[in-house]
Amino acid sequence: MHRGEECGESDGESPAKSRRLSFDSTASSRKLSLSSITTVSEAPPLSNVMLSGPSHLLPPLHGTGLPIDPSEDSDPGRLSGGVQSILGLDTNLQRQQHGMFQSSPSSSNAPSRATPFMGQSTPGSGFIDPANLNVASSSTIKNLIDIPNDDILSTPTIPSHPELLTFDPSWEWFGNLFGWGSDNNIDQDVGLQNSMFESNGVGPASSTDTLSAAWLLCTTPRAGSPVTGEAVKAQGMADPFGRKDDTPWPNVFKPNVPDRPLTLGDVKASSNIRPPRTGPNSISEASRNAMLSLIYLSHQPHWLMPDIDDFPDHDTLSDFVDLYFEKFHPMFPILHKPTFLESDTPAVLLLSVAAIGATFADLKYRPLAVALCELVRRMIAWMRGSDQRAKFDRYALAAFTLQTALGLACGSREMFYHAEIFRCSIVTTCRRLHLLRGLDTATDELYKRTEHPSNEERYKAYLKDEEMRRLGWGVYFLDAQMSAMLLIPPIFMVNEARIHPPTDEALWEAPNAEAWASVIAKGEAPDPKLPTPRFLKLLSMSMAGQDGQIAMSDFTVGIVTYTIWRLLMDQRLLQKAIGLGLSESGMDLASYPAQTDIFDTQPGYLLTRLATSTFPIRSPSYLRLTPAALYHHARLIFTRPGLIQRIKHVSGKYEPDMTEEGSLSWLKTWLADGSEVRRIIWHAGVLSELMAENPRGSIGELIWTFDCALLFWIVLKHAPQQLTSASPAAFFAANWLCITPPEMWISHGGQITFPLLGSSTTWTVSSMLRIFMDRLHKMPWGLAVQNRLVLNKLLEAEGAGD
């Protein structure tokens, strides 16, 4: 029986007049009345919206939370078939046209108040039919919905035209189906309360009313999802947000329930008693109308439905996931591969992983990687905008972090722009979740409860700790990487990282509790329960020269290395703050008297030691190669601050505070210093050899390769004489294992040879550009294509000059 019929018949009313529907507008929260659809002639024409893709992806429409009774066909208040066709009311016709499902009689029993989340879905398809999810009681729905008693509204006005998109993410019936908006356990947002001083008022927690479709369809309810805290308290576990009691502090935001429509406190106009206004109104009626128009437009779907005919099948997506774990995971190990492949991973995280994996697939899939990256960005934006809880879901944060990394290097200028913005967002989320802070861990809690836990219990506690730990470190690591690669300040401060560093990869990659315990028993990795120094203590010990006594995982080595780079950057910024090496206009000088080298400090010494420790390893991972690569790149950046920026400017990059003549003059001044030029070229040559001998497909490789190419280009084009010697000189050679350049060559010049670059006597601008263009061509990232185009323009200009 229809819910409305059950209520109506108890009052003696006709079923047609008692059925209640919501017409809450997403844009303006205004109610649709009979006057807006009184006649068929006044009905708006159906828009011609085409949905690309197979019809089986469309959700069933046999219910909207208010089931359709087959007996209604004889209802005198029901519209005729012709009117229904025009108004889009014939749902049976729509079923037949799409051929998606068989009609089934609706249930005659209204769900009870305690009905849990239930829905009809295609087994194994991952699709949940929102129209059949029953949560709220009929009384709850009755209180939530304004009901027109018009006979014309006796049937839900669901669009039935075959060309209409049948599922809208901002579907206005969602709130009524779930009874959302009636829960008082909504986090306070005083800016949206009726009164700023009300402590018990119920206010909306978000500025959207898309009613949590994101939370339902994009996230699988799992242990990492935000909860009210009751479940974890019952298990004796800490709240995932670090919440203890309600608090007025503004930094504690604990979303527990889906969003509800925003209300404006029922204030329609200001008081009639106001001081006289001598001038014109600040806001005219036209301006107010423009605001209302913008409110309406900003609450409409703002993305066109993509063409999903070519969306990869599950086999192809699975191949992409495999490529992710084969190629990218060793460089950014924040996901636990065994549980990722075996458990029900949320779709948005799956697509983020697949998008990165597509980058490492065949060349024809590279454009698809960019498209998938954009789809993930839209999903995340929709989730975070439509359901406040998605802001703090750790699976959503992992997907957001991976999407930011891909956006940085996928080759799309728009994605690059968003990556810079999203870096701030993921850092803020990481801070709010306290991923890099905290005292008690699941392992500690386990040993408090039982003195001798089983290996299975220890393994599960370890995974819980390490998954959260690596997610926080992943955000920190990405922030530090973007800082070093883009030469921009980081967002995280070093002293914010107060937890233990990541554990050994052998423990992290163990497929089960038995294998994990075996690794510990064989001494291949330390037992996580043993006391180890936290990150800041580890860093201070390493600065003091005790790094050789500390066993670090590969991920820890990468984190420490990028932290050292940040400390070097801080030292340079401090030098600039006191005016060291700056012109009167605040720009870096091309030459100045010898100053204290920032490498002659504890961070510089530590980076040198870590770089040296790379070479005894027969086949180092990317993270183990990072110290050597960053050491040489830091030499390129900090030996002459501003050099890379000036070279990029003369090669075509726009710099608002530079002129081409000024940059060229600056570079010629620097090129006159033969010793420094040779020192820079030596580090650039060794760095290029290091990456060519050990290609790993990392984002850093394409950045460093491009910088090396530009350095060779500017020297060979404007000062090739600095690489030769008029007097007989010794022959010099270098390879990727070198750390310190030969002082004789630095002082006097002469012929030098790099294994993959050849002898300096054969170097020309064109030949060197081609070498680096070929290397960029082999890299998977779209950004490498853009960098290659820059070098190609320089090559074309060189050919035109010849």
C-alpha cells in the first residue's frame, strides 16, 4: 500500500488526495504548486537530453520511495495516457522503452521505523537502486514533505521520455526516501544557525541539498568511513576524528549525518525602523534578482553527461589497476595491495587507481588517463559538495591524493591548476583527521586489552595503524614533492609530523597474518610493537650523524630526503629574508661574493650521506634513488638561486617580473663564471645519467630531465667555450655513481665524457636537445609531452638560426 494511502485512509480521505510528494527545488527550495502545472498546454516542453551509453547503466524507475500501485490505473484522479506522455508521468512506458527491468508489484506494507538501509540492486553490479531504499517511517516522511492535495499530482512526476536522463545526482526525492533532515545530530555551524548564540539549534551543515547521493553511491560503508563514534566506543577504540566530547572550538568539525537543504532563518526583510538613507540603495532590485539567478544556476548540475560508450570494460580497468601496483605503487606506497585487491574498495578509489594505471599503459590509452583523472575530480567534487561526511572519509582522501598526483603530471593544464589547489585541500583534511599526530595506536590498544594477542589480531591492528599512517605520510610526501618540483613553498610544516615513520616494506606487502609474522620471526623486519623513534626524533638523530645506525624503510628514506630538501629551501629563504644575494628589486643576483654554502650545514651533510648510501644497492628502488637524484638537483637549484627560473623564462615561459632582455643579460653574467658553469653542468650530466641508467617512470624524472636539458641548452648555446680548454688538459669522465666533481676540471675545463651523453667535444645544441627529447618521449606522463614540445621549439629555433 502507498504510504500516503495508509495515512489518508485512516483519516477517511481518498487515496488520491492523501498521497504526498515533495517538489523541493534544489535551487530555491520553493514548492511546486498546482498553479505551475494547471493545464497541459502550460507544461514545459521536454528537453532533448541524450544519454550516451548502454541502457543497463540507467537505474530502475519502478519506485521513488512512494511505490506505484497497479490498481492506480483505474483511479479516476489519474491522468490519461496522452496527458501522461506529455507530462512525463507514464513510468510503465518508460520501463518498456528502456527494456531495463520487469515490472513488479509494489509492497503493500510500509516499512517500520527501525527499517535499516535496504535496497534493490543487481547482484555484483555495484549499482544500488535509490528508489527502493527504505529508511524513514511514514510519519517521518509526512512531517518532512509539503503535500499538494491536487488530483493532478496523484502520481509521481518522474520524467518518462526515452531521451531524458533518468537519474539525476541531485534527485529531489532522496531526502524523502531516507528521512534526512529529521536527525538532530548535525554538527553545529553557527554561521547557518537561526541564531549565532543557540547551542541546541539544528542547522544545516552544508550549503548544498543534493542529499547525500554521493555518500550512498560512491563509498562502500566500511570501517574507515566517518561514523558517529558510537560503534568505535563500543569496541573500545579511539574515535577516528579524535573527538571526545562536543566542543565549541571552530576547528572541530564532525559531520555525522547527510546534508540537508540550507535555510536562511525565515528572515524575509529587515526591520521597518531604520535610519534614513541619503543616497541610493547599495543593492538594487536588479542586483538582488541577479543574486537569486546565480543561486539558482549554482545549484544546478554543472557538468554535461560524458559519453560513456567508450568507458573501459572491467577487464581493461583491472589491467590498469595491475599497472598501478606494478609501476606507481613502489614510488608512492600508500595503499595496501592485498586488502585492496580482496575487499570491496569504493568505486572512486578504484577509478583513481585505474586512472594512474592507464598512464603506464600503451600510448593509445594516455588520453584516457586524462579523461579518467577529470572524472575522478568531478566525483570527488560532487561527493564533498553533496555530503559533508565525504570530506573526512579516508578512502575519499586516498582517491583525492592520487588524483592530485595524477593531475600534476597528466599533461592537462586544467588538471595541473587543480592539483595546486587540491594540495591545500588534502593537507587540511589530513590535519583535521590528525593523521600525522596522535598517541595511542590500535597496536597499543590491543596490548592493553590482552597481553598475548594472536598473530591475526596483531596483523589486523598493524594494518589499521599502518594504513592511516601511510595515508598521512602520502599527503606529506606529495606536498613535499610538489614543493621541490615546482619550487613553491610547502604547506605542511616539518614539526607537524609527530608519528612514527612508515614500517618496512616487507611487513607492508605481507599478504596475510601468517606471512607477516614470518617476516618478523626471520628478522627481515623489526616487530612493530618494539619501541622506535618517532619521525622528528629520527630526523634529529640523522642530522647528528646517527643515520647509519637507524634502519629506514624505502618510504621513510624518501620522506626524510624530501624533508631535507625542504630544510635547504628554508635556509635559502632565510638568506633572502636578510637580503643575501638579492638585488635592490628583490631578485636573485647572477653573481656575488662567495657566501656560506647551504650545503655546509647539517641538512646538506645528511643529504650527501644519504646520496652516497644509494650506490652499494645493486638495483635500488625509486625511493632509494631519491637521495642521489635530489642531491644533484639541489645542487642545480641552490648553487645559483634563480638560475632555473631565468633559463625557463628565456626558453618561453612567462614570468611577470622579468623581461627577456633582462633575463638574457642575467644569464650572460652568470655564464662568464666558468668554474660555476662547469660545476652546474657536471651535476646536470650526472643526474641525467642517473635517471637514464635507472628509469622508474616517476614524476620527478621528467621534471629533473627537463631541467637538465635546459641547462645544457643554455650553456651550449651561449657559452660553449666554458666546456673546453685552450691549454692541454687531462681527460675526465663521470657516471651516475659520482657525487663530487673533479676539482681540476672545475678549475680548468677540458674534455669530459658521460657514458650516455658522449664526449663534450661532440656536443651541439641540436644533438643535446634530441637526446633529451628522446628520453622525454619514453616517459609515461603527459607532462613529459609538454616539456618535449618546449624543447622541440628550441630545436626548431636552432635550425632556423642555422
